Amino acid sequence: MYELYLPDPFVIAIALTFATALAAWTFAPNGTPSVIISSWYAGIFDIIAFAFQMVMILVTGHALANAPPVMRVIRAITTLAKTPSQAVVITFLVSASASFLNWGFGLVIAAMLSREMAARMKLDFGWLVAANAQAPSPSSVGAQFDGAYALVSSVKVTQTYRNRGGQMGQCADRTAGPLTVAQGQAQYTTATGYRLQGPVGPQGQLAMRSLTPPGSNGYQPLDIIVSGGIDNTGIARARQISNSCSYDFVWQKHP
């Protein structure tokens, strides 16, 4: 019944895309069709690197979880459970431990272990789903990078740019505001007052963006994209790219 009436996830994604575009056209300032379409198109390529990383994590996690040695371990673990309560506790502990190694690996292990547990004994499958839901998600894993980061260096990547009139100009020296990461979300303010924000991946990947709508004079929107990463020592490195000049920033996490 569930599979019969629930639409395919791709259909839901398309429907939500049109619903979001309609809401932007109705309520957003300067929400013209050209701005909405250009922003949607630019947004795809803005997150494509991060999306590809997530796909690779899931694919490699699935391949590892389906390896014969891992399957033998899963079946051996299921024999430890003698009661439904023990099955739920074991499923939670194994899923959480696997998620700490890699959240994609933990996601697949959780599903496969739940299936083996349910096949071995009669129990409420909902309890297994609830146990798997307690495993760390990508956002909770990324939360290990939460904190305040102070700017320690700024390097101008491009020296010149072409202005709207077609003339060459000199890129100014710029700094950036402090970097703040909270609940897996990063943000900072540029020297010119634009606020950039975006997610922090489970391995510390940074992907931030700020898109301002075009002015009434017809100029193109200002699109600022930031990509980089945070390492385990608390150093954040990112490159800020805009329509004109680019900069490399380095932040150090406060102790």
C-alpha cells in the first residue's frame, strides 16, 4: 500500500523545485523568472562537488558493507541477540559505531543489520528503525568542527578584474570576518558586508555562498562562492570567488 500510493522520490524532488520557484516568484524581492532560473542553475554547480562527495561516501560504504567478510560479521553479530530487546540494543551500538567510522558505511550497515535481525526473530521493525535513527547523522558528525575561528591570513589570488564598463581594475586587498561554525553550519561576513553561509561536511568540507539579486539598472547578480575545508587541527582554509576578484583565507579555531 505504501509503495503503491507514495510517489517516486524524484517526482517529489521535482514537485518541491516548482513549489520553491513559485514561492520565490510570489514572495521574494526581485523574484523574477530570470533570477529564479539563473539562481537554480548556478546552485546546481555550486553544490556539485559536495554532492559528488556524498555520493562517493554512500557508494563506497555500500560496497564495503556488502563485502563477504563484513556480511559474515553481521550474521555473527545477529546470533548474539536472544531477545527483541537485545536485538534493538545491539543494532543501535553497531550502527552508531559504524557511523563514527563513516556515516555512509553506518547508514548501510544499519539497514543490513536490521534486515538480518528481523529475519532471525519476530520483533517490531519500528524499534530497529528507531535504534538506527540514533546513529550520528552527517550534520552531527560535522558538529565536531563547531566553534569560533579567527582570521590569521588573507591572500589575494587575482590581481586585476574587468569592471562592468569593460575596463581593467585592480583587486583591492581584502580580509574576512571571523568564521563561525554552529551545528554543522558555517558562516562569515566579507569585508564588503556580504554574509556567506553553508554546510560543513562530515570530513570538514566547506561550501558557502551568497547570491545578491540584480539591481534595477539590470546589472548581473553578485555571486560569491566559497569552498575549502577544516582539518583536525582546527585550521580552516577556503577560497572566496566572486564575479571579479578571488581571495584565499585561513582561520584558526579558538581554544
